[in-house]
Amino acid sequence: MNSTINVMRRELTGYFATPVAYVFLVIFLVMTGIFAFYLGNFYERGYADLDPFFRFHPWLYLFLVPAISMRLWAEERRSGTIELLFTLPITTIQAVLGKFFAAWLFIGMALVLTLPMWITVNYLGAPDNGVILAAYLGSWLMAGGFLAIGSCMSATTSNQVVAFILSIVVCFMFLLSGLPMVMNLFNGWAPQIILDGIASLSFLKHFADISKGVIDLRDLVYFGLVIGFWLLANVLILDMKKAD
Amino acid sequence: MIEVKSLCKSYGIFKAVDDLSFTVEAGQVLGFLGPNGAGKSTTMKMLTGFLTPTSGAALINGIDVAENSVAARKNIGYLPEGAPSYGEMTVQQFMLFIARARLINKSDVADSVDRVIEKLNLLEVKHQAIETLSKGFKRRVGLAQAIIHDPQILILDEPTDGLDPNQKREVRGLIRDMAKDKIIIISTHILEEVAALCNRVMIIANGKMLADDTPQGLIDRSRYHNAVSLVVEAPEKVASALSELPQVAGAELREGELTLFPTGDAGLFEAVTAAITENQWQVSALRLEAGRLDEVFHTITRGEAPA
């Protein structure tokens, strides 16, 4: 536990010692703003809610989360610090969790910085704050899912660009698995149970469910499982090939 | 204590380390010597638990590194090749991270960081990002993180690589100070370093152990051990005259210097000096050779038996 916190703390210090943190935070805030106000018609709709704000989060995460996660392990491999890290009395699981939580907390911070949106909408009208809270939770959970995928992809390579692209591709498949453009590939020949299985993998669907304000245990379990699965894969990849 | 039993590491058909066995006791400073790519670093990576052996085992104080890696690592301080560290952190932040990772008591963390920073003369760069430091400082940071928890076993992969002569001297002094009751393993391809630091030497090439001896023992294997070298006028004439002596096995003339090799009987030096006085040769330099480590290293790693 202490080792996990130690790794997490080191990682977070690293973000703020480089421009990475500041660039990410600024871009995240600007982009969420642009999406909500221009594409989401935040004002014109005339509703006091944050739906136009949250609706674009999955698409924003698709690019921004891999940008955070790509360095998690690729950088350790490139600079050789992975050898330092794994000759300290720290287990692979502790290291993976420490890094994951650091990045997840960091995205949490970015979300907290969007609170002025919430305040604004309360100033303009009387939104259902429970729904907004649920949507924030859902958004953060979804970011965790993207992050776990990105962390695992980062462990496969010492090249951050490769890690970035791999992460986007895998995240994209998870995002879209419920949409017609993926489902049509399987419709007509795959049995219904597989169709349901693929459809239920979609980040979009589960995020949409939570952001309606319904915190269903199944959605929570889903994101928990996604995060757990990819982090486990991450640990296995590291254990199998630490060197090179 | 370190026990290594038939340690092997293969990458496909390439054997990086091939059936290595040895034991190291407290108080020994063991030098791993070998050409680049000999398997020195790979062996160290297996001792520290970073790599898993293909077969065989390494035991650190009786704990199998591959089976109980984390427990074994607690006893070890390790400087990986090239002294990697997190460049964006300051020296102090990095040391705090390592101290906590080394499970030093909360109340002692700050003290041990201060102590190691002082010991390695890092005070002036304490608040600088590591990536902005010179090579010498970076190496010292690497050494500092290896010794912060006062480990019983210290494994240093090329600790003085890339340092200037003064820094090398400094690092050697540090290692010598710590050597008393610890086990220290250093790898190097600098021969003088082995003679200066180690009380045991292993020569490794192509993953195999070729020699395991004291530095003096290795030097004694040299062809030049107890040979006599002299600079003299008309060396050819002197060479043929001296070759007649029963103590001389052979003579070699190189760059104006005449070297006479002993037969194994003692007294070559005395016989040569006697001959010089008797014949009144004009000698401008005369010395007894201790032996040449580079020559021994060359002979051993080229697969020839040392003379």
C-alpha cells in the first residue's frame, strides 16, 4: 500500500515538474468549453443541464487520455528507469496501480477544474444536480477505462508515439462497439448472445446510462471490470518482458 | 552471502550467460571483468531480480531471487548500467522517493536522504533537476540511490564509466570505504580499477567464467611476471649476451626496450644486474616487471591458456 502511494506520488510530481500537466489541463478545459458551447449549443438549447458538456467527453478522452497514458511505461523503458523501479522492493502490481492512480487522479483534477460549468448552470437555472454528479462520476470512471487501456498499451513498447496510436485504436473500438457501424458487421450472422455481448462492451452506452442520472450497479461493475482487466494485462506484459 | 548455481540466460539460441556458478562472502569486493557483451550486465540483472534466469538460481542471503524477488531485493543496493534516474525530479525528490521505496522508517527518511546527499557531495545540486546535471553528478546520484538504505550487498554496473580521472578516484574511494563488511560486486572493463578496488576477480566472456582469482593471482599468470625490462645502448648485442644466462627463458625487443623473461628459477634480476656491472653496459632504465593485467586479460578472453 505504501509502495503504491509512493509510486503514485512520484508520478504526480513528474507531471507537474514538466509542462505535460499544464498543457493537458489547459487543452482539456478549452476543449470541453468549445465542445459544450459551440457544438453542444449550451445556451441556445435553453435547458439548464450539462448534457452538452458531458456528451463530448468520450471523444475528448479518446485523444487526451492516451496522451497522458502513453508515457507511463514507454518512458520508463526508453530511459532505463524500469530497471531501477523493478529492482526496488516494489511488486509489479504496486507499480502498475501506483502509476494508474496517479494518472486517474490527475484526470480527476482536470474534471474538478470544470466545476465553474456546474456553477454557471446553477446560476442560469435550476438543473438536477444529482444527474450532474452522476455524470461527473461516470465521466471519471470512463476516463479510468481509457487510462487502463492506455497504460497497458504503453507497457508494450518503448516508443511513446506507438503507445499513443495503439491506445487510440483500442479505445476507439471500445467506444464504438455499441454503434451500428460496428454492430452491422456482426448483424445477420452472429448469434444474439454475441451481439449483446459486443454491444454491452460499449463505453458510450454505459456512460450514457450513468449520465442520465441512473447509477446502476451493472455500469459500475462494467467499468470496474474493464479497468481490472486491462491493468491485469498490463502487469502480465511487464512481468513477461521487463527488459528491452 | 550470494550463491549462484548453474545460472543460465538464453535469448532464443543465444546464450548470454552460460552455466555460471560461484559464491561471494561478506568482505569480498568482486570485480566482473570481461569484454563488452560478455554477460556481465545480464548476470547482474539476474542477481538483482530484474531478469528471470532461464535455468539455475541465484540466492541472496539464502533467498531465491526468482522465487521471492521482492524479499531478496531488500538486501541489495543496485546501480544499473548508465545510472538511470528520473530526470525531471530534483536530486532531493528522487532520493526521497528511493528512501520510501526502500522501506526506510518514516522518521528516518529525511535523515538518510540528508546523509547520503552529504556523503556523495550532492549538496550544491540538491534542488536541481537531475536531467540538468553533468555526467559526474548523475553517476553520483545513481550511487547515492544504491547506498541510501545501507545495503549489505552492493551491485554496481560500471560505476566509474564516463567519469573523469578525479571523479573515478573519488568513486573508488567511496567504494573502498564501504567494502569492509559488505559484499560488493562491480563490473567494469577498466583493468586498473580491478587492481585498485577488488580482492577477487572473475573474467567472463561469452557468458562463461574463464578465471576466478585474486588480482595478484591474475597478474602472476602474466608472461611478464618477474620479467626484467631495460633500456640499454646496443640492445641487440646485450640481448644475445644475456640470453646465455641460465635464468633467462627468452628476450623480446620492443620500441628500444629489452625485456627478459624468467625461466621460473628466482634471481633473474640479480643475474642481470651482475651482468650489467661486469660488462659495463650503458643502462638508462632498469625495472622488475610485476606482470601485466591487460596481457592476461587478452590471453584469457581470446581463448588461449595464459602462459
